[in-house]
Amino acid sequence: MDGPQHDQAGAEYGSGHITVAGGRITAVGAGPAASVPDGARRIDGTGCLATPGLVNTHHHLGQWLTQGRAQQSVLFDWLTELYPVWARIDAGQVHAAATAGLAWLALSGCTTSTDHHYIFPRGSAVSGGGDADALAAEVAAAARVGLRFHPCRGSMDLGRSSGGLPPDEIVEDTDAALAATEEAVRRFHDPSPGAMVRVAAAPCSPFSVSPRLMRESADLARGLGVRMHTHLAETREEDAYCRQALGRTPAEYAEDLGWLGPDVWLAHCVHLDEAAVRRFAATGTSVAHCPTSNARLGAGIAPVRHLLQAGATVGLGVDGAASSEGTSLAGELRQALLAARVRDGHGPSALTARQALWLGTRGGARCLGRDETGALRPGLLADIALWRLDTLAHDAIAHGPGGDKDGDPVAALVLGPPAPLELLLVGGAPVVEGGELRTADAAEAAREVRAARSRLADLR
């Protein structure tokens, strides 16, 4: 692959090459490749920028079926309206939603994505068993689209009658949730290098999960050697709930339950005090920053600048399609930059275009414990995005008024509108070419998710 590129190790080449073999990057450097094996495919990247594939650190794929609802609601009201709808979603609908969501992520430059599925109504088709459960449906969707996938087996056991937010009918028995989490890990998790599927343990949140489920999920995850994920400190209401009901801040509560550490990444983290920021950095706890969703729900914006300055890892997440209807990971690069610049009064110095790109690539890979992706370096996985920057909207930023020496391709990608995706490779295999999905059929995925949404509506 020849053309301009950005190497996350720090090097940038106005004209360079990337060579790939066996699913991994074999060389990166300036100018044309020194040698190309006979029969190798050559891709001309003229007018494009090559970056690592983007890494999505937080999502709820099933929400693709419930976009556009509760438009003026804050998080707790939004959840209250949507919980009963989500309780009716079956495994087939989960597969359709996951296929659509992952296809759209691929078209926005994403090569690796998580999903946090936490609604398993008792006795339903998505609660487990055979091939009918939701996690199996999502794993199949990821294989169909061709993305690396980190499904998080979520859980809730604190229903409304016990002081939690969710209705009792959509929470699980604590022991059943723990057993199902262990089964999901044993069934789907692949710890080998270059794995396409890795599973995390992911009880939902302090207001929907008992202390026992949080503690024992952490013990289970560490015993099995998998990562841990949950929502934390998303809203002022959650902060107030934790202080009043639990006697501590959300971050203090998480630490008391064993939920800080280098094997943990936490979604949102909007309302952190300075002590929490320092503890995250000191313990190696990572944050999934979801600027569009947090803005859509009026929750606020995470203190990304402070987290980075303290030494904490931050990645980007699109969050669920019912609170972030755009769900474009490339779009989150720009959203993260703009949100950081208005959050604390630091202005344009709060976050640079290159830092935003780092959040969406290397930062996200670190959140997921994937050191073998998120950068363009020999030996790493060939998860690569090639963006067209010779368009009307991007050319002047990328090349500048005086030619390439005055331009900034990274700024064109981050500050400009979403750039057309020329090519997306996952392990060297094309997933997107010429802006079109080459794995799943995008039109078929659209028809399937439309039918799934209609079936859901018919159940009202």
C-alpha cells in the first residue's frame, strides 16, 4: 500500500508504504516499498491517508432497533422508557441489529468493536442455552461482517423492588448471571494472538447491579483471565444515587468492589473528581469516552484532558444507537476534540487532532488489552483504514494552499466531515473497498433490521 500515512508510533510520512503478509504488518516506511513479493496485490493510496483501524470501546448493538426514542430525556428517564421495549427483543432481532450496527461501524473505519449486552429477561430466548442466545447472535454477526469483536456479557440483578432502576422482569438471579458469564467466556473467548473474539465480564451499573454481583464478577473475570467492563459516573443522578444510597462516589464504590485496575475499562466517567482521575491513572484503569451519547442525553463530557494529563488511558466509544443515532466512530474523533475544547475552558489546547486520532486507535486498543492493534508498526495486526482526502471537503485541509508542505492530512480527517473510506483491512482481509462493504451485504442487512424493527413494533 503506497500513499500518505500516519504511524501511531509517532512517525508520519507524506508518501510512504505499508506491506502486509499473513494478517500482520511486515514493513512501514517512507517512499515505495523496497520489494514486493511476486503475485502480491498493490494498492495505490494516492490522495489518501492510512491510519490504524479505529477501535470502538463501548456499544449496545441491540439498540439499533430503538433509535430516535425518548429524545428529550435524561439517562434515567430514557432507560425507564426503553427497558420494557428492550425486554421484547429476541435473539434473531439481536443478530439483525448487530449486523447492521457492525456494518455501519466498518463503513466508518472501525476494525475492532465491543458490545455491552446486559438485558437477559428470565426465561427468554436471549437468556442463554443452545444457539438461541444473544451473545451467540452477536458473535455470528461480527463474523459475518468481518470485524474483531469483544462482546461483554452484561448482567443486572437489582430490580425495582430491591431499589434498582430496571423492572424486575428484566433482571437475572445473581447466581444465574454469574454462571452465564462464565459459560460465555468458556464458549466464545479466544486468548490466542490475533483472536477475532474475546469476551469480557460486564455487570451493568451501580444502580442495576448488587454489590455481590459486582464483586463476584470481578473475581470470576480475574480467575478466567478476561477483562472487566461497566458503566460508571455517567450522570449527576448516578453520582447522587451512589453518595446517598452507597455512601461514596461512584469511583470510590467501584474501587471498594475491586473494579479499578489494568484489566478494567469503564464507560463514560463524566463526573469524576480529581481524586478519581488520579486513582484511575495510578491503578491503570481505562475509560471509554462517548462524547456524542453523553451530549445527546445531556449528561456532560468526560474530563479527557485531565485523564490524559494524569496518565490514564482513554479510548472512544459510539455507545448505543438509541442514544447516539449517528454511531460513526470516525465522527467521534471530531466530537471528542470539540467537546474537550469547550468542557473546561482550555480552548484549542485541550485536545489536538492527533490526540483525538490516538484516542480512536491506540487508546481504544489499550482499553481492550489489544497491544497488537491500534498502530501501524511491523509485527502488529494488519487492521488498517485508508481514507480519501482528495475530496472537495478535505483537499484544502490535507494539502494546504501551498501544496503538501502546508497541509495536514490528520487535521483533514479529524476536523473535516467524515472522510470517504477507500479501504478497510482486518487482519489484511478487505472488509470495505471503495466505500462499499465487501463482506456482508449492506442492502440485505438493512432489510433484515427493518423487518426486525417491524416485528418489535408489532409486539406492542
